[in-house]
Amino acid sequence: MLNLAFLVPEMRREFGGTAGNIAYNLKLLEDDPLIMATVGEDFGPYHSWLEKNSIDMSHIRTVPNTFTAQAFITTDMDDNQITAFHPGAMNHSHLNRVEDANGIGLAIIAPDGREAMFQHARECHEAGIPFLFDPGQGLPMFNGEELLHFIEMADYMAVNDYEAQLLQEKTGLPVENLAAKVKALIVTLGANGSYIVAEGQRYDIPCVKAKELVDPTGCGDAYRAGLLYGIARGWDWVTCGRLASVMGSIKIESRGGQNHRPSKKEIEDIYTQALVNETLKNEQHN
């Protein structure tokens, strides 16, 4: 038997979730993201926040008698964490249908309810909507055969280094074989940057150095926003990866997933400076 009680001298509540974080970062890039998700009756403050940031909520469905999905994270002075996650309304996300949204050119299937992830991937595939498969924390919910089914339908796939290892173990296939099934496989490596495998070629994307390391929460979502922005515009993979890296670097300088507020011009300046720094570093190395 185990009973624990904590005195929590400081508490902070942040808006988050993969859909909200990705949409927020796309909005910083002056794009027009559309969130498809389910929320609970406690969504009021988040609704006001999204409204304030001019993010489309036309496909956010409220499920009666539920709470919005939320995580409760207790962190000690050494940054050790205990996390409790309540899915709440997310368990009903299969109620949303891709066909209800019009004019969609690119989608991302991020961690969600198990049934909904299958359904929305299938609906995107059948509708001819290219999508990025991002299993994230939801990856353990699926076996190897199910993951391969997702990958067969997807156009792109993004995972972190731990998820890439787990994906290989579950499917029995190495990264190169998995990458051959999609147009591009993106693997993030934290402080070591990321790499993109596309058309049999690997592109190594360096990490953009942040002014200070404050909080990594939501960095992966910021990265994916930059990636989606570039893919939607038909950019080459190195350019997509560089913007994604810039967005992750900007986010890590702030606490929470949606408290950074650079203008698009500031993002462009950071991108340009990062490119200059990379060029100088390569020249010195050579």
C-alpha cells in the first residue's frame, strides 16, 4: 500500500494539448489552422483564449458531462515529475468527422482517442487529404500491425528518438524501411536537432540555439507547426526542418505551450540569423 501527500507551494495552469499548441504556433506564422477536437464543459477559459488569438473553433465539439482532457504534473526541485492524465472528452473525439470540414489541404493526426485516430486517418486517406501521422504519447496504444496500417495511409510521419525506437521494436522494421513507406519520416532528437529521411536521402537538421532553456513543454508541437507550414507551401525538406527547429527554439524560452509571442517578422529574423550561424560554422569546420 502506498499513500502520498504533497504540499504544492506553487501552481500554474497552462493551455496546451497537441491541437491547441500546433494551431497556436501556426497562427504565429500567420497561417489559418483549423482545430478538430472534443472538449468538456469546463472549456470556457480555453475558448476565450483561442478566440483572443483568432483561432478557428468551428470543429471543436463540446461533450456534455465531461472535462476537457488535462494533465496534472507535480514537479520537484530537481525537475523529477509525477504526471496524471485524464482524457475526459478526448475519449469521444471519434464523434468528429473529417468530411465535416471543407477545403482542407493538409492534416495532422496527433495523439487523440484511439478510435478517433484510426477513423480520422482513414477519412483523410479516403478523401485524398495528405496527412502527417504523429502518434506521440499515443504510440503505445497500437501494436505493430496497426502502426503499419497508419503508415500505409499517411504521407508523412513524425516521431521523437524514443518513439522511433519503439516504432522499430513494434513493427520489426528499421527506420530506413519505415521511411520508404512515406514521403518523409521526421525524427526529432531534442538538443541534438533532428533528421528527415525522404526519397532515400537523409537530411540532418541542426538545433537552433535558444537564448535560454526555460521549459521544453510544447517544443515538439512548435516544431511540427513549422514543419506543416513548410510542407503546405511545397518547401524543400531542409527549409522545412530549419523553420521547425526555429519554432522549437523560440518555444523553449517560455514556460507552457502557448506563452511565446514573437511576430512573424521576428521569426523570420531568427531563421535568417540561424542560417547565417550555420553557414559560418560549416565554413570554420571546413
